[in-house]
Amino acid sequence: MRGGKRLLNTRHHLEAAGLGEAECRRRWMAERRFLQADGEAGKRHGNETLRVTPDGEVSLKLPAPLAHLANAPHGRYVLAARVSFAHRGEQWADRVTANRAVAYRIHEDTGRGRWYLTASWTLPPVQTIPLATARARGVVGVDTNADHLAAWRLDAHGNPVGEPLRFAYDLTGTASHRDAQVRHALIRLLHWARRHGLAIAVEDLDFQAEKTREKHGRRKRFRNLISGMPVARLRARLVSMAAELGIPVIAVDPAYTSRWGAQHWQQPLTSNKRRTTRHDAAAVAIGRRALGHPIRRRTAPPRTHQSDGCGHRTVQAVSVAPGREGHRPRISGPRTRSVPPGRGANAVDQNAQHRPGRSAEHETWQQDSQ
């Protein structure tokens, strides 16, 4: 019986249920009035027959005999009411934005006197791949900011390729508007990464314990900045949407990516036709760390060692050297002959190097008796 076992049992016990035959028949007819359409991946918003837009507009694709009843282009009929999903609404919005398959069913609830639209989909199992396979064709480094995502493509050797990308979003207004902005920025990033077959490298950020006044004191502007960054929302959305599209995501340590990126990559990547920002340089640093390469570039050797006779020396550490991403030891002693106040104790002993004139500058000279 259409309506299930419960409605059939009610039909056989009308007196116990306190219903008449007419009321039971009305419920039976209501159970037969439904409209259902399976989803189609790749179609607009994941369903061609029964389409629901991210803002809740419902439209039906009418068959040919009913095409004259259409009130929208392409033989579609748009319903006056709009829908919203309280349960897993963010996941549904991510799927329809990415044009993933979503099945819908419209039915009437006679007990409440309402019509409901139910959405359903199948979650494919998330496949994990080796790290070497994920970064075989390169990655796109993504730097998360308060109003945009800065991205730059890197090849397998850690070299920036092409031009930097920027996916902007506006986090002002209502919560639904902010969610839509983040979702649209991520889907543009994911579609671009899938076209080039790249993995996405992001920072594993967590500002839950980093935006308190006890941590940053009176730096109100900075606390407002990190509080406004949608880190947790972006991370959750990116992982779920990338899994739907089959795009690997690599999370890296966020330590010093912005500082070292600006120090080592901002100026070399700036030209007359391209102005590289600090965020673009940070995206390069994130991508290099995901590929297993050090962020800091090779520094120039001393001028006396730049010839082929002495060999080319650099401070670049090999890829297997432990601690190559750590702090470099500070060179002790003053850099010039003018010693800053309080630094004399850290200066090296110049007399031990037997330089001409050094002993005369620091102490009285005496001839050896032998």
C-alpha cells in the first residue's frame, strides 16, 4: 500500500485511530502525490529535472505536453515558494555549487498540512593516495587571508609557474551571504586545480587559542583581523568539496611561511609587469613546503668563492638534512668596526686572527724577548 505499513494498519482500525473513511482516503491520496527526480552529476546544480538553486529557488522541467504551462525559459516552471535545509544545509550547498548529483523528492505531510522537499545524495568513500603521488605534477599553494585566497602554481621542483591567482570573497552581510562567498571562492579554486591536475597545499591554521587579549594584548586591530579570517570554515569546506572532486589536499606547517616568503620570494618574483604581494610570496612558500623543498632560497656565496677554481659554495641544505627549515645560527660579533653598545662581550677575538694592526688598536705592543 502506498503510504507504508502504518497507513495500512490505520485503514483496518479506523475506530481505534479516530478517523473516518474519508480522512483515511485523503491521507492515502496524499501519499500518492509526490514528485521525485534522481540527481545527475555535471548538470547545473546537480539535477536537470528538479532543480534547486543555492538561494532556494525550485524549478521543474516540464514534459513536452505541458510545455505551454512554463513560466520560465527553456520549458521550466518555477515555484513561488523557496526552500531551505536546516540539516546539513552547508553540505547541500557545496554539492549544488559544484554541480554534484543531488536527488529530490517533493511530498505532502497531511498531519502538518505542509509540503516538504527532501534532498539526498551518496557520499563516495574518500580515497587516500601517497604523498609522492599527490605532488607528482606539482601543487598550487594557497595562502588564506581575511578577504581573498592567494594562490600560485608550482611545478614538482618548487618553481613558480605562470601568474599568481586571487580568489576574493566578501565576508560582510548575513551568514548565508558569507557562506556563499566562501563557497564560490573555493569552487573556483577547485575547478582551476582540477583542470591542471594539481594538488592543493594549504596551511594547517588554528586561531582558536590565538585571538585572545591575553595572547596579543591591546593589538585590537590584529585580533579583529585573525578573528575575521574564516579558517575553520574554509578548511572544512575545502576538504569536503575537494573529496567530492577527487582533488588531493596537503596540509603544511604554517610556521614562518609569510615571513620567509616575503624575504626570499617577493622581490625575485616582482617585475615591471607583475607586482608580487606578500600574500603571493606566502603562497609560494606554502607550495614549496608541501613539495618537500626548503622555503629559503640559496644565498650568494662570498665574492672570493664565486669562481670556478674554488668551487661554488652556498648555504643551501640538502633535502634530507634535519632541521633545514629551522633558524639559522646567528653570526657572533659585530658586522663593522663600530661596536654597538652592549655588544662588546659577543665580539670575536680579532687578535687571534693575526691581522695587521689589530693588536696595536686594542693593547700596547711589546717586543718578544726571544
